[in-house]
Amino acid sequence: MSNQEMKDKLFERMKRYCEIDTTSDPESKTYPSTDSQKKLAKLLLSELKKMGVKNCFIDKYSYVIAKIDRNCDDKEKIAFIAHMDTAPSYSGKNVKPKIHKNYRGGKIVIGRSPDGKEIYLDEKNCPQLKDHIGNDIVTASGNSLLGADDKAGLSILMTFAQYLINHPEIKHPDIRLLFTPDEEIGKGVDKLDLKELDADFGYTLDGDLKGNIENETFNADSVSIEVFGKSVHPGTAKNQMANSVRILSEIISSWPANMLPETTEGYDGFIMFDEIKGDISYAKASGIVREHSLKKLKYMEELLQKIIEEKKKQHPIANIKYEFKEQYRNMKEIIDKHPEVMKRLIKAVRDAGLEPEIKPVRGGTDGSRLSFMGLPTPNIFTGGYNYHGPYEWISLDSMEKAFEVVLNIARQKSEVRGQKSDK
């Protein structure tokens, strides 16, 4: 199969998956959080069965699991994971993927925003594009996200499964594919039965630019702040009113500007408030706390607590409550105890003709939770960028390289558990 034929197959799959709205809902009490994810799960299962994967199923929580038996003496069990949902931060409805072939630099026009402004990419607002000259670039059409996070991962792994079925001469150990719901709202493996998956280690296909691999994530907590105020007539409000909206705004605006997502990069941590609602008598804000160092995460939380305690003194009429909840922890702590998992990945990337760049995830993946559950799971690039909004794009050429990396991992001689194998 030529590179162009492979890119065509990857795009065909991704387009089909992206056109299904699978936005997850953080307010939902169901699992998965939206029924649309079940629709995609059923489609994936149908395609797996049609391609000849005999052992595949959807469990009651909509996890799609496929098992491809080994055809050699290697007794390892390797899992590859991608998620089905897209982020609720931007619309996932009516996604219309389109290809911008053979990018030659300059402007890529995506579409127009609801207020009529042109949405476009160029090397000024996205310098990473300069490394993709000659690539086929995929975007949405302006009024939605693309959904390459993580439908590119789904497409790569489904194409990988088809390739193994069509090429039985390729020797490989037991392969497990896992497609999860609700990763974007931090619940991707809440209901997963690891015994059912039955793997020794795994890799998520949920990264960004080609060559990038990740063995560490943020430590992550959520934060909520509630202000119970006192509403009285504004004409007689002196020393009587406690305006919840204003008090909550004071707390948020007191957070240091150099500890926000829009002012940080690399290993810098931040607190982001992503929702605020209320009125004079009651207001609530929710947000996230992120740091690669657990010690620094706790420092930021203590700093926010000090701000809140000071506002309590300034506004004695109001009742202010706050809470931090653990979401996930930095997977590096676990992956470092299993160095062969990363060695295998690094070799696979190099064998694909790329020099791996190991970097921290400024976020989390299913691999964060899976690693602490006992399945060390670093992250592999898929080739995209600017996720969670209308400027999202992905390179089909990079997707083809990610497919090659996955195939290289499957073909490598067993090293992770000290086993000997003949392939």
C-alpha cells in the first residue's frame, strides 16, 4: 500500500467518525455521559467484526474492546487506547472535515465564525505549520471543532487492526484495542475492568505533533467556590448587602496573572476557572488546578485558599465555601518504574524515521489513570494541533507516521517483562 493510499484510508475513517457528534457532558449523571457516544461505539464494533476481528465487544458502559490473538511465541499483551468523545468546550455538531492538500505555506482558510469573521491558520498564528510543508492538512469548516482529538487515534488504531488482519505474515503478540468514552471530562476509565482488558502495558494514541511522545502529565485537581450572599434592595444596601457575584469576581481576579493557562507553558502550572454562574444571593465558580509537581500543585491550592480567607474577612456577611477534588496524578511516577515500555516506544518512533521528542503533557490522558491502576501507559502523537476549538487541524502525513509507530511497537521483540520470544 502506498503512502497516499494509507492517508486516504485514514482520512476516510476519521471523516466518518468526526461527523458523529460525540461531545461529552460534565453535568451528566449517566455513563457514558451522552448517548451519541454509544452510536460511535456501535459503529466501531460493527467495523471490527466486518474486518474479521473475532473477539470484540461493547460492555455495559460502552467500552469497546477488541482482542487480536498472537501469532508467535511472544506472550506479551499490548493495549492500544483511544477515546470516542470530543471536548464540551466547543461545538461538535455538524462537523464537516475538509482536506487542504499539499500545504505550501501561507493561509489555510477554515471557514467563518458565527459573527462572520474569517477563521484561518497561518504560520503567524500557528508557527507549527512551517514544519508541515507538503503535508495534507485536515480541518473542520469553521463552526465546530474537528474532533481529531481523538478520532484520529480511533482511525489509526482501526486501520492498524485491519492491517494486521490483512497481513497474517506479520508476527505480533496479543493485541488489545480499547476505545473509551468520556475521556475529555476526566471519566474515561471510571468503569473499566482491567481484568477484562487483560493487558500488560499500553499506549494511548492521544497526542499532538509528529514525533512527540509523552510519559508524564499534570497532577490534576478540580476546584469549586461557592459564595452565599445576602440580597437586599440596593437603595438600602449599605452594610447590609453581600453581592455574591462581586465577591466571587474579586476572588477570581485576585489570582496571579502569571499562573493562568494563557500565560504559562512547558512545566508551568496554572489554575483556570472555566465556569461561573449566579446572582446576588448565590454564585458558584468551578475550575481546574494543574501542575506537573505535586508539591507545586499543593502550593497553588494553598495560595488560592489564602485569597479566599482574606475575602472572608473583607466580606463577613457572606458565607464562602470551597473544595478541591483529586482528578488524576502524574503518570511519570509509574512509567519510570517500567522503563522498557518507553524504550519500546522510543525505538518504534526512530524506526519510523523520526527523532522522538519526549515532553510533558499539558493535560491528561486515559494513560494517567490507567498507569496508577496498574497498566503503565505513555502517550503517542497522532499529528494534530489546536485541539478543542475551530482552529484544530491534523496532518494526514503525521497520522500515517503514527500508524507506522504502532505497527513497529507490535512487531518488536518482547523486552518489557524480560521474556524471550522468536518472531
